Amino acid sequence: MMTKRRLFYLWCLLVAAIFLASLLPGSSRIYRVIAGCDSNRWVHFLAYALAAAIPVAAWRRTGTVLLSFLVAVMSVVLELLHAHGSGPFPRAQNIAADLFGAAAGILLGLNLRMMRNSGRSLNNVSSASSR
């Protein structure tokens, strides 16, 4: 139970960091510090992959798994908001990295869930046969 809460808090922290980093204006001092990471498409890919993989792998209910799709929609909306506020699409190349990262995260989360469930079923079979 505590692990699921930790993963939820980690997911909330990650989504908040993504959200805040994408809303920072280019002239702010904080953005200049993180500009190297924000301009790297691999960082975007990995951040969105992690943000999409956590809900799929950790939680069972459909409503919480749908949070991984929220990450993909959020990436497009945030980039469009940033482009609307600062002129013509300065970071439009990040949208593709964000969407591919979200898709990879969903697939990774499904793989982790399948591996966890197959490990549980093997433990149940071995304990039933020993009786």
C-alpha cells in the first residue's frame, strides 16, 4: 500500500515538474538554468515515458490507467500554450518526442504489469502444488 502511494507522489511530482518547466517563459532565470535539459528531445522522451509508465504499471483501476493518456494530451496542450504565448512554435519538435515517449511509457507499463502478474501466478501454482 505504501509503495503505491510513493509511486503516486512520484508521479504527481514528475507531472508537476513537466508542467512547470513547460510554462516557464524563455527569459526567466529558472528557465535559463534548465534550458539545456528542456531543449533536449531525449530528456522529453524519457520524462514522458516515465510519466506514462507509472500509472499503467502501478495501478489496476481503469480510471487511474487513463492518467497515462492524460500525459500525452497534456504534452500537446502545453506546447501549444507555450507557442501561443511566445510566438511561432519555438519548441514544436518536442511534441513528437513527448508523444513517442508517452507511447513507449504505456507499452513499458503494460510489460511491467504483465511480468508482475505472471510472477504472481507462478508463485500461486507452486504453492498450490506443494500442498
